[in-house]
Amino acid sequence: MSILLEQVSKGYASNQAVVNNLSLEIETGELFVLLGASGSGKSTLLRLIAGLLPLDKGRIWLHGREVTNLSPQQRNTGFVFQSYSLFRHMTVAQNIAFGLSIKRAGRAEQDARVKELLNLIQMEGLGDRMPHQLSGGQQQRVALARALAPEPEVLLLDEPFGALDAKIRVQLRQTLREIQRRLHVTTILVTHDQDEAFELADRIGIIEKGDLLEIGTPGELYRRPRNRFTATFLGSANLLPAHRNSHHIFVGEARLPAPPDSEHLQDQPVEILFRPEEISLAPTAETPSETVIGRGVVQEATFAGPLERVLLKLNRESNGEKAQLLQALLSPSEAQQLGIKPGQEVWVGLKNYHLLARVS
Amino acid sequence: MREISVRSPLQMVVLGAVLLYAFLLLFAPMAAIVVGAFSQGVEALIKALSVPDVAIAFRLTFSLTIASVAINTVAGIGIAWVLVRHKFPGKRLMDALVDAPFVFSPVIVGYALILLFGRNGWFSSPGFQLAFSYPAMLIACVFVSLPFVTRELQPMLLALTGEQEEAAYTLGSSRWKTFRRIVLPQIWRGLLYGIILTAARSFGEFGAVVVAGGGIERVTESAPVYVFRALNDRNQVGAYGVSLLLGILSISILVAMSLIRRRGAQH
């Protein structure tokens, strides 16, 4: 285990807990993404690990060494800030060499390491530049090199691409992924951007109001979330109240086979989760009948790049319940075949679905 | 900045009035001092400046200046640091209090020191009296020149945000090393500016120093205090001569300040 957090809590004065009794294990060489909205406590958690903030309760281990009460200087972490925070009065090379010079590495060793890292971040020959002569993307790459130079045990990145243009951001993600894979350095990256999380993460941890709600690979969290917040926070989600007995799920009048991974939810109030791309629409009810959940009326259809986004109002057979709005994504050919237009009636089927415990 | 060249007669009149005003207020007194100092010839001036009292006064003034600069540099950095980097109750009050020396008359400061440290003062003890002594003068100097370093450094530390320091900490750099290698190189210009202002205020201070020190001849008589006594004694050449030396010091400080400012603007 590379990073081990045990019931870590942190509250600021006069406020409720910012990080609340949080435990987490991260494997060596893993790239773990902490995903959460602003104010969720994700950056605070990163600062606690780096020792930049004292924690109120709990313990932290890095590579088997307890660092709970150690200063940031003693923890051997590399930290990258959203605003780069390069030393403005030093050249790129001096910035990168700073950690080594603190450790009193020899001049030759420093030079060699600087050259190696400039190479790694694809900025050969720019060692003599000053930070203000660099673009934002270049500055952040230097910040990464500076953090990596002393060979930290863990790399901590706090919204590292947050201040960059969309295009640069995507490039830098790839650079970071390659470097992280090559160096095999255990990494935690904090972000609010789910695309970033999906693209980079070995595992994602969803953090909300100081609680770590759920951990899993991007695929697991997207397809089989256990938590409603996770389901709605990652991508778009359609959620309908449902009931499960031993073999089936009942959504309104519709009866669907229960997914095998939902046995623990038997005879409990549940919600059925399906993604917009998991909806199939048909003009008649003749599509595989067991997945049909009802009839809907197209509210609007909008162009969404490679796919067509369709907003549906689901008319439940059982009356008295409020009509539910559903989001569907169709391929342009599908949409054309059905002749999707507002006001049109369609049958709504599910290609795939997942069950969640319903919290009242 | 855009500069306008003078065109109309009205503009010329206004410009002329401004220049005349500045000349009368700034240059005329300096000219008067120079003329006064040399009024009885160079020999008389040299003689007037050669009396031991003058040497003692200048020694005292320099000593006060150096000590007060040293104290206020360290204290000023500390106060600025605490006010920018730390959160504590009463922070805003303390921030406002830093300006107190600007608004209090120096004479009041000197008098307050006598009340504190004089005979029967709050902090006086039998056999040891701080009032009318070098320490009292030093406290007076330190007090009146306290805000300069702090006020110069506060905006600079604020602009540094603290993240560079945090980055340095995670790279293994101790607090002191971080200050020396990361913070100081980025604030030294402001620090130097604050130090020069502190020095200027300290060596020119009269009111607080004369009250707190008592202006005892050859003991607590700093250069500005000597000027005052020389004038009372109708020792015109002595008064003008010491004033001339103090004036030369002031002008060197002005030059140094404008050099620092111009260098700073280039960066």
C-alpha cells in the first residue's frame, strides 16, 4: 500500500467537517483521481496528505511510514498546484533543480537530472527561460518536473489543468499519463472534471461534502454505481423509482428481469438507473418486450455532435404518478429511421440498466 | 504615461506657478542652508563642525539609525508576515495600529515614554531609569519609524500568495531556507525601500527624541537636537553646518530611493 488514510478528519474553525472520517488505500503506481465539486473537500484532503494542513483526527501512512505528525518537508511528496506556483525569480532549470539543491545533491547530478526531466516534459533547451516567458501549459509542465525531480514517493496534483485552455488541457493529460506510467509513481489527482477523471484514472474516488462516497474504476462507477450521487455526478443518468422482488423489477406497470448483481436489494425500495445511450426507441411495442418500460412522447430533439439528444416524457401506464422526463442519445441513423420529431409517440426500451437502493 | 507639452499661455502660467511653488518650498530652504553654512567662510564652517559636540551628536544619530533600522527590519518583516500569512483574532486592529506612528505627534510619543520609564513611571525601577537615556531615544526612534518596512512588504507578500512557499516546503525546504531562497529574492526591493525610509525617519527624528532623551548636551543630543540648541545659542554656522550635513544625507537617500524605484519599474 502506497498511501493509506485511516479515519482522517479535518474541520476549519466555525465550520462543519471539511473532510469527514475518511479512509482510503491507494496502491503503488496507481493513478487515483479524487473527483468532486468545488468545496467537496478534495483539495483539503490533498493538503492533509502533503502535510500543508494539520489534520484533526486520523492517521496517514505513505509507503508504510506513518507521516501523520511529520512536516511537509519530511514527507517526500511532490505537489503540483493549479496556479503552477513556479519560483518567479528562478529559471526553469533552477526551478526543477530546487528540490535537489535542498537535498545538497552535487552540481553534476542536478544538471543531469534537470536535463532528464526537461526531456521528459518535452522542453529540451528551455532550461534558461524564466517562468514569465513560458505559456501556461509549459509552466505547468515545469511545475510537474520540479515536483518529480527529487523522486517523491507520491505525486499530488491539485486541479493541475484547471487554469489551462481546453486543447492544452487534453494534451497535458496525455503527457501526464505517459510520464506517470513510465515513472510508476503513485499519484493522486484532484479534479472536478469527469472527462479528466475518466481519461486518467486507474480508480476514481467520488468525494462530496467531505465524505468519500464510492471508489471504483471509471467503468464500474459509470455502469454500476452504488450511490445516487455517483450515478448523477458521472455523466447523465435517468433514474426511476422501482421495486424488486426475487426475480423481477417493477417499474410502473412494466416488468423487467432483475440484474444478477442486485440480489441484496430484494424487496427494498430501489431506483432503476439507465444512461441516455442505454435507451432504445421503437415505433411499436414489438421490440423485445421485457425491456420496454412504457410509452413516451418526444419533447425535443437536439443535435449533440456525433449523437442526437432526445428528451422524452414517459407516460406511465399507471395514472396518478407524475410524468417523468428521460434523456436519450440516439445515433443519427436511428433517429432518422424513427423520424424523431417533437410530439411523436415512441415505445421506450432499455438495452441495459442497473439498480440502486432508494434513499427516501 | 502620457506627457503633454505646454501649448497655451494659460498652461504656461499654471506650469510656472507650480514650478515656483515647488522651488520656494523645496529648493529655497536648501539654498538657504548652503548659504548660511558658508556665510562666514569655509574655515569658520570647518571650525564649527570640529567641536566635539558635533561629532558626539552625529555618532549618536548614526547609532540610533543603525539600531532602529536593525530592529525595525526584523520586526517589520515579522509583523508583515504575521499580518499577511496568519489568521488570528484582533488581526484587523493590529493592522490598523501599525499606522499609529504616522498619526501620533512624535512629541506625544516622547512624553508617553517618559511617563512609562521616567521617575515613578509604570516600568521604572529604583536605581535604573530609562527616560532621558539612549534606550529611551532608541525606543522613540523605533516607534516613529515602525510602519515603513511593514507597509512596504505587506502587498508584496500578499502578491506571493504563499503557494510558492508551500511548493518549497514539499520539496524539503525549511521555513528559514524558503524565506531566504524563495521569499527574500522576490521582496528585497520593497524591503530595501522600507529600510531606507526607516533610516531617513530615524536620523531626522527630532520631537520624540528630544522629549524622550531630554537633549542633554554630549549625552542624549542627536544631530537634529544639536541644530536646535545651536540655533538657540545663536551659533548660526554650527546650526547651518550640521543641517547641511543632514541635508546631504537626505538627498543621498532621495537618490537611492529613486534608483530603486526606477530599477523596480524595469522588472
